[in-house]
Amino acid sequence: MKKFKVGIIGVGVIGRKHINVFSASKESEVVAIADINPKTLKTVSKEYGVDKAFLDYHDLLELTDIDGVIVCTPPFVHAKITCDAATYGKHVLCEKPMAMNYEEAEKMVKACDEAKVKLGICSARDRFIPSVKLAKQYIDEGEIGRIYYYRATTLRRRGRPGIDILKESKWFLDSSKAGGGALIDIGCYDIDVALYLLGDVHPASVSSMTFRGIEPPIKLSTIYDVEEHSSVLVRFKEGVTAMFETAWASNIGPHTETLIFGSAGGLKLDPFTYYTEEDGIGVSKMLHIEKPHDIWSQLVTDFITACREDRDPKTSGREGLKIMQIIDAAYQSARSGREVNI
């Protein structure tokens, strides 16, 4: 079968990861890259042997042999690049977060729909984690009954991009470039998994709080106006309630936990535990699950297959739109100090 040829737009840390994964796949080939930083572009072009390297991504989009593009830039240009790629008839796999806000995300979906190209969002990565796959199986087979509450917690002790990690990437700290902080950056993963496991649910209202101010105070010469912590309560029209607790920095943890409460049983994802009753006695069954090791390659394979078979990728643009809807409402709620109806 002919290889699926891609261009990578933005070749920083995440862009290089995509080059590695798409190059390693037997189904795809990286034929071009683009980046606004000439030094980075030259270095990556030489390191990976990609001769077609452009400072202007439009030059990449004009290549007729490219089937799809991977958008790995900071979020404030995701929408523009995705919409432009769609007009050139290119399928798009966009890094998370999908966009700066719901309005931008909606434009991306519309552009790709009108061009009849596929749009996949990289927050789908966590859907390929073995424990998530198994949880989906338990839920679909009715093992835990009707889900009424979902709680996902991801707390870093110190993991602020631009400060504690990825120190050169100060744009993470600037809301005009990143859209927000911990919630939009890593909370999008937890929301994505929740929507996958809960099925066809629709958010009705959101109540949230955000915080920035972990001590000691950070002295920066750049803008730092995004949250370090968020707690988001989402009520869905189907009667399910979900809580998402997310922190780049906290004086707790690090701690990651996902709990799913059902009428007939419950699940914890790590370590994978099934809570149920047998003969009127509560039992907890812990299963050994392999650690995720190839979720990136599965993401790539799923995207390529979706484009070839004319189906939605694991996290489609429309599902990404629902994630952005929740995040937008959460930031609005935090600003206003009240619950926001969707």
C-alpha cells in the first residue's frame, strides 16, 4: 500500500516526537517540515534527513504529494493552520489543546467538514492506554451499571511548563498564546477520556475555580497569567456528574487517579480495580494491566486508517469541540464565580 505522506508544522519538542513516530510507522513517511525558527528548522532537517524544510507553512501545504499535516505549534495558531490546511485538501492531526477557545475550534471543524478532510485531536492519546480500553469494555458490557459520577485527578508537585519543565517554552505561561494553564494543557486529556468512557453525553452546566500562587513567588521577565490549579464540576444532560481536578503545581502529590461510580459497580483505572458485590459481599478485584508503551504509534495508525477508510479518528474534531466547550465554560465560571449553563 502507498505510504501516507505527512508534513509536520512546528518542530519543537512535540514536533520532533511526531517525526519519530510517523517515520517509524511502516504506513507513513515524513516528507516535509515547517517552523518559523530558522535555526531549529535547519537542525531538525539535518538530524532527520528531511530535505523539504520551510519557514512558511503555506509552502509546505502547496506540496501536492502530502496527504496530511500534523500541527505541533503553540495553540494560538492551531485554528489558522488547520483551516488553511483544509483549504489545501490536507487531512489534519492537531496537537492538544485543540484551540484557544470553542469559537476557534468550531471554525476548525467547519473548515474540515467543508473540505471533506479528517480532523483528529491528539488528546486522543490517552484513549489507547490499556486500562482505559479495559474500562471501556467493562462499561459497554454493563459490568458497573449506570454511571452517575466520574472523578479524574491529575496533580503535579512541580510541573509548570516554562518554569519547572520545558523551560524554553515560556508561551505556556501566557494566556494569549496558550489559552490557559493546567486545565487546557493537561486537563484536556482527562476530559477526553471521560467523554470516551461515558459515551454520548452532553454537558449542561459547569462550575469551576482556578488558582495561581504556589509559593515561593516566581520572578519572570515574561507574562505569567495562567492558572496552576483548576477544579471543574460538569453536569451532563444524561444525569452524570464529573469532577476534574488538575494542577501543574501543588503542595500535594504527585497524584493521578480516575474513579468511575456505577449503580452496580465501580472502577479505578490505576491500579485497575473493579469494585462489585458477590453473594451480598463487597469485593475488589485488582487486575494486572500492562503499562502503556505504544500509545503514540496507535494514535498515528488510527489517524492514517481513519483517513484511508473515511471514518472519524479516535478523537475527532467534533469530540474535541465538546472538550473545548467544557473548558471554555470552566474558565468563564472561574472568572465569574458562578455556575455557567451550556
